[in-house]
Amino acid sequence: MKLANRKSYLSSLPEGSAPESLFSKIVRWFYFLVLIALVVYFGHYFFEKWMKVKGFGQVVVEKVLLSAEFPGTITQLAIVEGQHVSAGQLLAVQNSVQNCRQSLDGGLMKIKYQIEMKRARLQALQQSFRQQSNQIKMYNALELNSRKLATANDMYFEIALLKRELAVQQAYLRSMEQQLNNQQPDPLCLDNQIVAPFDGVIKKVLKAEHEFADRADPIMAIEQKNSEVLIEGYLSKYELKNISLEQEFSIIFPDDQTSKAKIDQIVTTANAFSERKWKDYEPIDTRIMVRLKPLNGEHAEMWKQYDLLRVRIKASLL
């Protein structure tokens, strides 16, 4: 059996590549974009965590509470919420729960009543005395002995006594009336007129007309014109080393409007909640409170629109 020689050849031509489908390209680019997104996310997360200070706060516009000086009923309420008022303008009238004039007048009425009763008794005695006198004259004319003479004598002395008592009580009544007219009224007996202490705006009315207000009960809140506005911000207690006075903060309002502020005061310990929570004998909700002030008047006017609303605060450490 005979084998034939065969020649082999080397070629430098490109061998080509395997065909690639569109699906594999999409998958590769998808993984690549996911990897980039993860890098950006974690980079942003660590930047925000380690390079920024974050917290929350509340906008506070300075207001004055007008309260009742003594117990009484509000008889007049001359304002509504949002109304602009001027200094000295009447806002409300409160009746005193003590009616001192009535108690004094009650004493006078008692004396007047006693005088009238004695006058009535005096008139009755005088009429009876006249009748007795006529009978005594008739008995004397008939030369009859009568016991009515002794009774008439008793009535005569009683009438004289009543007249003297009436004179004394009438003099005492005139003296009391004169003293009452000259007496200065007790402030607690007068109606309390609540007036505006300055030019401003009524922000809140806390009592209604004809409602009773006890002493020191707030009746309304008034905001002074050009009043101070600030944000009470709360930060983690671990951020104390990262903040300082005059440091600038960014403010984000509930509608995503933004503003700028600076730290005016730092309170090293603050409690943002009514009840404190503890863990390992350490309060876990204790925070640092900072008072933030607007950079200028334009920012201040903007803040007033968000009075008592919760806001977000943050600052960069770069």
C-alpha cells in the first residue's frame, strides 16, 4: 500500500471572529451601567455621611401671647386671625368675675330696706296712736277709767324711739353713699380692656367671644411687625465636633424651596421629644440644638411663610 505525499501551507490571513448577537451586547452594557450606578451610589452615600452634617428643625417666628389678667368672660372680641393691628388698638374686652359694685350696693340696699321697714312700722304706730288718743279723750269726757292710757304711753315712747333710730340709719346711709362715690374702684372690679402692645398681625385667636378665661389663660398671639425669625435645628450629638458659630447651613422647606442660614447659638444638650428613650443608661434621642438665623432680610421674609413647619437642615464639611 502506497501513501501519497501531501503538502501543508501556512496562511497569514485573519481568521475572523465569532458572530456576536445583539442580546449579548445589551447584557454587557447593562452590567456595566449597574456597576457604575453602584459606585456612584456608594460614593454619594459615604460623601453625604462623612462630609455633610444633616438634621431637622422648625421655623419659629417670635410672637407675644396676650393673656387674661384675672378670671372673667370675654364679652367683646374685636379682631380676627390675620388682621393687622396698630399699637393701642382695642383687641378684646373681658368682664371681671368679681362684681364689687354689686356687693357694695347690696349693703346699701340692706340699710335702705331696714329704713323702709321702720318707716312702715312708724306709720302704723302713729295711726294706732291717733286712734288710741281719740278713745282716751272720749273716756276722759265720760270720766271713765281706762287701761288704754298706759298702752298709749308705751306707743308714744316706741314712736319716739323709732324716729331716733330712723334718723341714725339715714345719717349712716348718707355717709356710706358719700364714701362709695369717693372710693377708687378696685382694678379687679373693672372690665379688662386688652389692647395691642405694638404694630403687628394677629396670628392666632385662642378664645371665643362669651368664653370664660381664667387668670393667665392665653387669649391671642400677636406677631410684631419686623419680628425676629429663626430655625431651631436639631443635630446628632456626635456632630458637635463638626459645627461652629457662624457656620453656614442649607435649609430645605417642605415644598423643596431652599434658603441659607448661619448658626447663631449652639445648645450642647437638647431634647427634641416629649419623652426620652434610653439605651444602656444613655438617652438615645438627645441631640444638639442650634439656632439658625437667616443671612438677610429677604431670607427672613421667606421663612415667615413657613412658621412652625418642619424643615431639613444640612451643611458641608468641605
